[in-house]
Amino acid sequence: MSLFRSATQTLRSPLIQPLRSSSLAAYSSTRLFHQTASRFALAPAERKKIDDAVHAHPVVVFMKGTPEVPQCGFSRAVVQILQVQGVKPECLKTYNVLEDSALREGIKDYSAWPTIPQLFVAGDFQGGADLALSMHTSGELEEVLTKAGALIEPATPPAGTTEQK
């Protein structure tokens, strides 16, 4: 019997039903089940491969397409946000999930996030396009990127000159 089938039968057992009396409890237990089950679905070798990729560069994006030719509007949005933020090109690594179906499914299991693109900064999952946009508009993304040392330093005027306003 598969892990998913046995776990589903356990959740449906009469002993578990009283714990699921409210809709909030039902949502929480189902969410916990899916998060736990997805953690077991990713093989250790695949998990290590993704973990190494996520930690190899300060900013990592798993996207559809490439930064030059995104194949999805959400992937394009994340790339544009990172460009507007001023991420150093050498700090950014992107992976085209359309070239590797195992990576496409594996990254979803790794982060427990169902959609692509996925943004990681300093090894930490930040979210998809919606969260990247929200963090960008609130200023939080700039803080995270600065802390990771991934932003281009603003040009400073030469000594002895003053800026004109």
C-alpha cells in the first residue's frame, strides 16, 4: 500500500474524525498531511540536488524559461522585479523547469509551494510571483536582498564633488 493511501485512510479513520470537528481543524490537518506527504515524496538524492542549487548562489529563481526569454508572465514578473531591485548578475542563478520535469515537480515538493516561479534568497524560500511583488512594493525584498549582499551598490560621487538637486 502506498504511503499516500495509508495516510489518507488514517486521516479518515473513526479515531481521527473527532479531531476534525471544525472546518479550521479539517483545513489544518489536511494541510499538515499534504505538507508531510510531500516531504516524503521527494527522494533524498533529489532533495540534496535542489538544496545544493538553492544554497549555491545568493538569489535563485526556478522559473519557466530563461531571464532573456521567459515562458510565463509570472516568471517574467519575478525577473523584472529582481532587475528593478538591482540584483547583481553574478548573484542570480535561474533554472528553467521546463527543461527538467523532475526538477519542476521536485521544487514544488522541496518548498511545499505549488506554483512556479519560486524565489530563494540566501537559501530561504521567499515565495512566488505574488509574494515577490508584495515584498517589492513593501520594501521587504530590498532588505532581504541587501542582507544577502546581492544588490549592486549605488554609485557614489567622486570625493570633493557635490550632488546637484
